[in-house]
Amino acid sequence: MNKVTFENTPNPSTMKFLLGKQVTSEGFDCPTAEEAERSPLASKIFGFPWTSSVYVGPDFITVTKQDWVDWDLLAQPLSGLIQEHMDRDEPVVVEFVAMPEDDENDLPIVRNIKSVLNREIRPVVALDGGDIAFYKYENNILYIHMKGACSGCPSSQITLKDGIETRMKELFPEIQEVVSV
């Protein structure tokens, strides 16, 4: 099992945490919690009020803290949190392929629905190990496939109705219902 270690960086507000294994082929910046949706670990780190930004590298994570707290208090516990995340084999990065949005036969509303599913809904669902796919839009009903952890999950109906359906109805008032097939 790889041990998470940490080291200082030239920026005194930023600490580098070495993961001991490659987690992504290409690093990416998470300057805000909203932009951390590709990384469940970065999202977890943003749960702390002292987090300023996170960068996910191929085999490391750098965390930038707020000025009002010292690394002397944070580095060891944060290293432990990251180690626990890694030991549980929880994903550091969630990769998924976007659904095609540019089918010329699609109505404009269908292209817009696919765009929202790709940009807003799928990244959030992916944090819990699931995915959704557009199936069809017919008679003001949006049909989707729930995949991965979402299929058969006890809370999938809550995700579907309180999450996905509510958001889609906000954006597209003509949608009457979202149904999983």
C-alpha cells in the first residue's frame, strides 16, 4: 500500500501531497469547489473552510490554504484524510466521456437537454460512482438511463426526482417528468 507523504512548495500557502500512484494522465486546476466536480478527493478537501484551491496532478495533489491557518496544524491531518481516501480505494478523479450533443436530427431542446446533462448533472452523479445517459425526449417526458452506482441504488429515485427532474424542470418548463428506463 502506498503511503501519502507531503512536502513544502515554494508557495508557503501551498502544500504538495504525493499519492504514490498515478491517478490521472493530465493534471487540472480546481480553483473553486464548483470546479472540483471531476475529483471526489478535491471536493472532499473543499469541505474544509480553510481550503483556497486544489490542483490535481498525475500522482499528487497540491492544496492551497487560506492565510488564517497554519500548515503546522493542517498538513498531518490532511495527509491522513488523503491516505484514508486512497486506502478505501475511493476515486481521486472521475473521467467520463461526454454524450454527443450535435446530432443534426435532434430538436434544439434535445441538444440543450444533452448539454445540461453533460455539464451539470453527469459530473455530480459521477462523484457517487454513477452515470446517466440521455435515452429520448418524447411528449414532454425526458427518458434517461441510470448507470453504475445509480442503477439499483436505494436513493436513485431521490436523485432522479429531487435532483435531476427538479433541475431539468427549472431549465425547461415544458418537461413534465423525468423517467429512468
